[in-house]
Amino acid sequence: MSAARQVVVEADGGSRGNPGPAGYGAVVIDPATGEPLAEAAEYIGVATNNVAEYRGLIAGLTAAKALFPDAGDALRVHVRMDSKLVVEQMSGRWKIKHPDMKPLAARAAAVLPPSSVTYEWIPRAQNKHADRLANEAMDAGRDGRQWEASASTAALDTPARATVSTPPPVQGPPGDQAAGAAKARAALAAARGAADTLFPVPEPGVPDTTVPAAPVSAPAPGQPAAGSSQQRPSGTPQVGWSSAPDLGAPATLVLLRHGETALTPEKRFSGSGGTDPELSATGRGQAERAAAYFAALGTVQEIVSSPLRRCRETASAVAGRLGLDVRIDEGLRETDFGAWEGLTFGEVRERYADDLTAWLASPDTAPTGGGESFAEVAERVAAARDRIVARYAGRTVLLVTHVTPIKTLVRLALGAPPEALFRMELSAASISTVAYYADGNASVRLLNDTSHLR
């Protein structure tokens, strides 16, 4: 038997609109040296983030297999992705419910034996190479062309890595890993029955073009590796209201900003790095009115809160009326505003004018003194969103949180740029609502409603 050949696949996909113009990227990496062995990317037309991420996984696994066609069962592939959905579904820990995801997962599982592939979730910041490839593909599609390996700078723009660590050993009671693999195999076997709807078996002599395999070649010295240049398949399903499948009940996130504190009417920066103030008398009254409103409405099934005191107090008022427990999610906390905590906007401008100007101009700039940038907050909030949507699929969840997390959720749902954060008004104890469907699409239903406070 030949010695095992180990490689790492990093894959990503994106959609500018979700659904919108979409593309994927994948890179095969030597874990011993950290060097890229092959790249693949493609603009796939209009699709959702989840579809693009699965397409990236398929391309990455196909590229790894093509590099070592004679390895057979000796090939070991460790997949690293920042898509929690794909990683958890392919690992067998989450069920694959959506009809569009089942055939994609089945296609990915069929590339290599399930026992040859392991999966690991990584933060987006650690998946920059694949992310850049996906964005190059989407940029190419925007310009009316397909991604070309010869024009790619993804490898050059990605910081050099020494080595890629091997996956950590599985923790937990004996049998957990085997049980997870068995669940994955069972789910994917069942999914193959539905695969014909999107990936029909081709007639003899007719090539299968539904999910084209990205061409792969080893890179020449100093050049990026080769990837796909195929066009979007003509059989790609149309996206639109008239052709959308029955997605089932969405996970509906009702976003309640906490009630007023002593700092709220003075419009002072009040984040997670300050004094953690309690609700004022006015804020407690607002929380009670919100609680009465939700009790009368009767639709909230779960409550999740930021860990900060003003949110926990607001959530407790609602939970007391509804007879529900409150779950805390650290990802829902407010931005850490560093040295600006407790100051007004005018006071910050007087003391830290240059820092404030830079902060207003770029989502990657943090407040003075080691606070959080809006980009960092967006990554944290998006991860919390994904956890909550996956946990409470089809349910209505009240999220009690802050200005920046709520604006960020709305911005991401709309596909709006970071500067949109400065163009939304959110009053204390206001209500906004976003629904998330099984295909990853989102629908903003309400913003800054304060009618329950009147």
C-alpha cells in the first residue's frame, strides 16, 4: 500500500446580493510547506452564498484529486472553510434540509471517499486566499468575463504561511467521530436520490455540465496555479420569486434594541469596553412596554441576549411576560469603543480628531485605545447570526442587542456597504426584523419600529 498523501483544501464562495452575482475560489495547499499547489475559481452567475460555498468545496476537492490521480484511498484531504453551514453539514453534525443543498453536498461527498476527507471551520481572516480567489471570480463576472489563473494575484496578496497545521484530534466520548461520519454518509446517501433535480445523469456520450470540474494544473515557478475558465452552465436554475422552491418557514430574528440608560439621551459612546450601565427608569418603562407588546403578539418562541447588563435587563422583562428563558450570546455585545467610551461625538472630535476621521472613513479602523473596528464587529455578529439561525431554523427568535449589531445584521441582509451603518436610525427599545431562509437568502421586514412605545 502506498504512503498516505496529505493536502489541505481551503475553499470559499460569495454572492453580492445573496442571491446575486456569485463566484467561488479554492486552493490546494501542501501542509508541510504551506505552498499552494493548485488554485481554482469561477464566476457562476446568480446564486446564493451557500451555493457558491458548496461549489468552492466541490472545486477544491476535485483539484486535490486531479493533482494525485493515482493516490486512490491513500489521499487524505483536510478541508478548511469559514462557512459553518458547509463544515457542519459535511461533517454530519447538521442535517441537510434544503433541496438545493442536498445535491451539492452529495456531489461534494462523491469526489473522494468520505473517510479520506476531514473538515474544520476557520475564521474568515484565516481563509484569505480562497476569499480573494472568489472575489476575483466575481469581479471577472462583473466585467463580463471568466476568471483566468494567469491574471490572478490571490497568492501574491495573501501573506506567506510557514506550514498548515494538521487537524487536531477529535475530542469527546469514544464513538463520536464514527457516529458523525455515519450520519454524514446516511444524509448524503439519502440526498443522492434528489440529486437528479439539479444534476441529472447525462445520456451516454453527452458530457455532464451541470457542475463543471474546474481544470487544474500545477503552477509554473512564480505563477499562480491554474483554475476554471468554464462558462456558467446553461442549466443553472433561474433565481426569482416565480421559480423559488418552497423554502419552509424562515428563522425570523426580531431585533430589539435595549432600553435607555443614563448615557443614551446624552448620545455618549457606550459599548462593551465601558461601565456596563443599567437601564434608567425610562429604559425600564420601555422594556415593560416592549414586553407587553410581545406578550400580546404571541409570536416570539426564543430569546437570545447580549451579555451586557442593559440588554439582559430588557430581555428579562420580556422573558418574564412570555415565560421563556434567556440565552446569552457573546457575539451580540456592542462594539468596544476603546478610549471613546463615555464620551460624546463632539468630545471625541476635540480629543481624537484624526482617529475619528480615520474611523469614519474605513470599517477596518478601530477607535482610539484598542477598540473594535466595524469590520471586526461584522465578523463577530455574522458568526452569531449563523449560530442562531442554524439553532432556531423555522422559529421566531427575539434578539436583545445594541445599535451596531442590529445595524450590521440589517446591512448584511441588504448587501449594503459598511457606510450604510451611518445612514440608519435606531431608537432605544426599537424593533427591527430580518427573516432568514434555508437557502441563505434574507428579507428585511421591519426597521426602527417604536409604535409599541407610544
